[in-house]
Amino acid sequence: MTGFTAVVSGETAITARGMLREAAERVLGRLWIDQVPVRLASEEATLWPSSAAADEEGRALCWPGQPGAARAVLDRASELRDRARDDGLSEVVLLGHGAPARAAEAIVRHAAGAPGPLDPLDASGRFSAPGSLTVLDGPEPGPLVRLGDDRERLARTVVVVTGDDPGTETLRRVMLRMLAEAGLSPAEVARRFVTVAAPDAAPAKLAAEAGHAVVEAPAPTAFGALSPYALVPAALAGADTAALLDGAAAVLPSLTRPENNPGLVLGAILGGAARTGRRTVVLGGHPAGLPGVGAWIGRLLDEAVHGRLMPVVQAGGLPLAPADDLFLVTLDGRPRQDDATVSGPLAAQLVVWEYAAAVAAYLLELDPLTPPARPAPQTLDGGMGDPLLVDGEPGAAVEAYTGEAGFADAGGLAPLLDGLARRVGPDEHLAIVAYLDADEARGQGAQVRRLAALLASRCARPVTVSWGCRYPAFGNDLREKGVYLLVTGNVVRDVPVPDRHHRLGMLQLAQALGDARAARGDGRPVVRLHLQDRWAGLARLLDSARGGA
């Protein structure tokens, strides 16, 4: 059967054809028999073990698509935004991670590109044009060094804390020190911090003790695109969150009906495909009007379906050979050519994809409300011993580490990369985890993505790219199917951690070595390449991946 079908609700449309249509049709009946749409809409506690436990304990959780509940924080967010603008603060640094942080990034990037009034002053005379949002979710020193060097930007910065983990607390300490060293008084520093957290969480208590603003929120889950964890930083950066929630609310009626239910159909496509063995979804065709949405969808699926479905985001044009375990979902794609397409405005995308991820998790008998996997324990020993080889001149060389006997005869980077590509089996993937600066313009982001494209051409299998602590690569990255290339590098300018005897660069390397040990413990092939000089080392890697000596 190669038929084509479309589900349209307002401005939102989902299409599927061929095997994806068949897979979705096979599971839609079960979803209605189990009353999944109604149970999701009513946030029925018995739907998953995590929600049942939270309900018994009296804890609130972030559920998929909550525009109604999210309105409760709009007044508080507007008050904080007005205060920030009165203080001349338009730059937002978000200390958080996971899908909610990526959603906030996408919301702000969309707002920055949306047409608006020529006059940047609102009716009250405050500056109202969208500001910028920088997400810090790992110990990479580069973004903090740049912020510290740009005193004017630092003077315009407000910090939003949404993470509840030791890494976020480390970054909070660093930002406190940076602002104090910029000459701000304790009271001025306190006005620049906003914490979003559950009422009984450690960050809320720390913020209250320090006199920082606190916005209460349900306990975080993967479904945070319309929660305070995303909306508060987006509002502070100037996004029109009230209009976003209006657009999201317009989609809700379609998610409870039996026909033309875009979220249910998309969830049936995702979950149905995974149940038939198609466990890799390629996300492509990102329209210019929705920057950052692909990255958010990837994180959402990672966290909601725990590796039973692996997203490959086609940023940078990673080449892919067709295979039975892959399927393509494009945003605003070609309905009669692509496997599936999703189109609609940003607000609708946020609701529909969260709903679909929840439906897919249900079909795969997973609990999407469980917290994401924690990073592997940090260590200064990756369990790989001395370098297998050192390629290049001292100070600019690339050191290769591996415990895999099959790579022992590699005499240089090119043979090592050849061997790594050959090691990726017909049903496996190559996972590049870069502990570097992801910035496309000022960091190593563009070079790492070029490396991924070259290696994808060689191994003819999916290649994923993640950035250190941003991605639970060793918790739900189909780890039994992964071949891992970890890339670390020396730090030229490091950042000390207040009240600690270490720096961020040391923490970053310790996390990489801990991840390497964890992956090897799972029996997976692991190669770690350490760049004595990041720029020179990546240039050597790119040359070797192209077939150079």
C-alpha cells in the first residue's frame, strides 16, 4: 500500500504515505480503545507510573502542551521582564538543559525573526524588541569567556536558572562571581537572577536564601515547552509568550477528537514506525521561520521515548543512505514524496510534537514523565591508557585513545577514521560527542558538523552530533547500536569555579572521560580524539576524513 493521507486542523497539517501510513493505521484503533486522547487531555494520573506516584505524593508534573496552566506565570513573567527592562537588561543567560531549554531557544529565535513594529519602544516607553538568549548547559568555558570579555553585554545580562543538578549550580556560582567582579553590589547582582523551580527543590531554596526572584513550576519533565522553564526565559528575552499561548490553546480542541487529530496521528506515525523496527527518525526540511525547532524536537524525542526512537537532525545536510530502519519526517516538506510531513506555526508545533511524543511513548510502553538520564560519573581516567597514536606537531597534534583491539594497527588519523567508519554495522549509527564550543561562528560547531557529514558519507549510516552534557548520549542513544567518537580539546582560557579547586575545562574533560568509561562498560566501541589545539586539530581531522594523509 503506497497511499497518501493528510490530517488537517486549522493551520496544522500532518501527512504520511506508504509504510508510515500503514504503521499508523495499525495502532490508531488501540489508542482510541484505550482512550489515550481523553486521558492525556485530562492529565489522568494512572496513565504512567511517574504520574501516579507524583499524584499520590501531591507533586505537580509538566504534562504535554499546557497552555492553560502556563498562563498562571504570565503576570509574574511580565513583571520580571518590566523590571529587567527598567534596569537596562535585555540579554538572557539560561542555566538549564534538556528539551525545555531548547524550546526556550527556539521561541526566542522565532521571535527575533518575526516581523514587528519599527519602533522598539512599547506604550510604556520600555524597550520591547526581542533580546538574545544564550543557553549554558555544560562546563564549556568558551561562552563564559566571551561574555566576560564583553563588558557591555555582561552589563545587560539577566540570569535565569532552571536546572536542578550539580552542573547548573557550578555555572550559577561562576555567574555570581562574574557579576560581582564587574563591580555590581550584592543587591544589584540579586536583581539579575531569576530561578524557575519546583517549590521544594534545592534551587528554589538557594534562590530564596540569596534574595533572588523565584518562579514556582511543576517538577520538570521532557514536556516543558509551554512550562515556566521555557516561558520565563523566553519572556525575559522579549518573546510574546501570551500570543504563543493563545496559538497553542487554539490547537487543543483538535487533540481530543477522533478525526483530524494531528497530535494523535503524528504520535501513531512515530510509535507505529518504531514498533515495526523503524527506530531512526530523520528530521529534515527545517523552514527558515522555525529556527531551532528541529533541535528541540530531537531533544524531546530523546527524553520522552528513552532511545526506542533515535532522532537524527539534518542540520548541516548530513548525507543518509536509505535503509529499512529509517524514516523521514520533514517540517513543511513535500507531502507526496517525503515519508511524513508536519507543518504549522510555532505554537502549534510545540503542542503537537509534545502530544505526539507522549502518544509514541504510550505505544512503546514507556513512561515519558521519568527524569532524563543523569550524566556518567566524572573521572580523570577514561580507562584507555596511553594514546594509540599522536598525529601532528607538538602543541597542535591530535591524540587518539581507544581500548578497541581492532584499531591497534591504525598508523594515523586517516586509517583510524576509516576503521571507525567500517566498524559501524548495517543497523548501527556513529555518535559524535564533542566536548568543545558548539557556537557555529565563534566556536567549533561548524567544523564538527562538517566532520559528521564526511563520516556519514563514509559509513553510509546515521551520524548523530551532541555536545558534551547537552545530550544523554549514554543513557538513551540506542547505546547497544552506537559506535562512539568522543572529541575533547585543550582549553586556552579556562574559567575558575568559585570556592572550588578546579576549573570548568577540568570538569568538562572529567565528564568526557566518565562518559568514555561508561560507553566502554556497555561493550560499545569508543574512540576518543584529544585536540592539543582545537582549531588545528579539527583541521587535521577534516583533512583526514576527506582522505588526506
